[in-house]
Amino acid sequence: MKKFFVSFLAAIILLTFNHAAAKVQINYGASEIYTQAEMNDAVKIIKKQFGNWKGCKLKNIRYAGDTCNNVENLKWLNDLRPQENFVQCIEFLSDFYVGKKTNTTFNPDSNYKDWQWWLARAEGGTWQLVTFGY
């Protein structure tokens, strides 16, 4: 009986988490550089980072467009991580709400719009979240 209760409770928690994540709107836009699967790999990293922000609700994530993958931005991201050799970058924007109780330095009971998420990857590598913010 105890095993059943623990399994049942775990299933409820998992379903609740998946339900909350399902409410996040994702707009992959159109890209001539990245496939939706590649963009989805980046979105998963963003969602994981966002999951650490207690009291915050992610409303949407949207691809900023192919123009962000340029020499200037790659140089900037490589300067932030000199040990890396990034060859591609991608930017997403998001909107989120910060509740009245949060473990973050965000203003409680506030909405944030167009929050930037910058990820990059080396040749043949996976996306790395390099920086985020305004």
C-alpha cells in the first residue's frame, strides 16, 4: 500500500509539472539555419534554467530570428566564454510573471517582457546557455 501511495504521489507531481510546462507557448518562427529539433534542444535548456526560479511563471518563448547568428554576436559570446570556440549562436525571447513570493532578485508581482536568452555551440557540439537578461 505504501509503494502504491508513493507511486501515485509521484505520478501526480509529474502530471502537474508536465501540465504547467505544456502551458508555455513556444514560437519557433521560421529559420533557414536551424531545424525545429535544434531549436527545441535550446528551448529545453532555457526551460531547465527557468525551472530554478521559484515563484516565476514562464508564459512564452519565441525565436528571435536568424539575424542573431552573426559575426558580432559570436565574438561577444566567445568573449564571455574564452575557453570555448562557438561557431553558432541562437537567441530566444521570453515573457514571464514573477509572483509575490520568489527566490529571485526580480521584482515581485511583476511581468517581464522580451527577456533575452543567448545560447551558442561549438562545431558539432550541443547548445550552451551563455547569458540571459536584458
